[in-house]
Amino acid sequence: MKTLIIYTSQTGFTKRYAEWIAEKMSGELLDLRNAQKKSADYFKDFDAICYGGWAMAGNLVKGKWFLEKASDLQDKRLAMFCVGGGPNDNPDVDAFLQNVLTEEQKKYIKVFYCQGGLNYEKMKAPSRLAMKMFVSTLRNKKDATEKEKAMAEKMASSYDISDVKYIEPIVAYLLEKDNEKAV
């Protein structure tokens, strides 16, 4: 199965997951900047295509580019993954994932979440400032819940909760179509 993993990464967590998926799938790895330079014919050679970006303000960063391409690639096994600072079992993750795709897109694309972390040292200044403001708002909230207080404490500094095990559902999904053909 010929697989392509496209990613965009600001602080390295999404790139790490993309590399893990590419290694497990023996797939080709392509940074989004280089993928954007490819012709439509380039993508037709792949059986499965997976896009990875990070979560920011309720969106999957640069996901729109992939979704526009995906409408012409519905004969492929298509997946998206999003990397964020919250744990996989956070209920907010499910709500986020429900809003990434339209009902029509859900028919031919599956989206996944992988917990990553925060790396303030590698963040661009606007993102770092936005995160610090968010943490400050949470810390100063008068009626903050215990969950919000814990989140503010966690997000106050860099941390890494990424784990290769979170690629397993993505890889299994990408391989499904190949297994269907073999039957």
C-alpha cells in the first residue's frame, strides 16, 4: 500500500507523529509547504493519504488545504490527525473532532486526535503570547473549576505527553482499505 503523510508542525509534536506514522506505514513523508507545490497528478499515485496539523482555537491548522484536495481523492483512504496539548481522554477532544469535518466529508475522511504537548521555546511569538494570555485568564478566573485550575497550571510551562501508541488507530484505519482489497 502506497501511503503519503503530509504534515504541518510549529513546535515539533505533529512532525513527530507524522514521522511515526510514515515509519509504521513505510510511507512517504511530506511537509505541507512541499505538498502545496505538487500537481494534482502527484496525489493520484497513493492508496492512502493522511494529513496532520495541530489544534489551535478550535481548528485543525491548515486543514482547509487538505479538505479541498480530498474532495477529488475520494477513491483513496483519507485520514486527518490533529495534535494538541490536551490528553486524548479529554471530553473536549470529542467535541472538537465532531466539528472538523462536514457530514459529507465524514463519508470519506476519518479524523483522529493525538495528545502532544506545549513547547513555548519553539512557538512563534504570537502563539506564545496567546497561550500565555489564555493561561493568565484561567489563573485569574474568580469561579474557576478545579479542572480549569489544573489546566492553567499544566499549560503554564512546556510539557510533552506525546506517545507513539496514539498512532495505532490511524494506522489501522489507513490499512483497512488494503485489507478489504485482499479479502
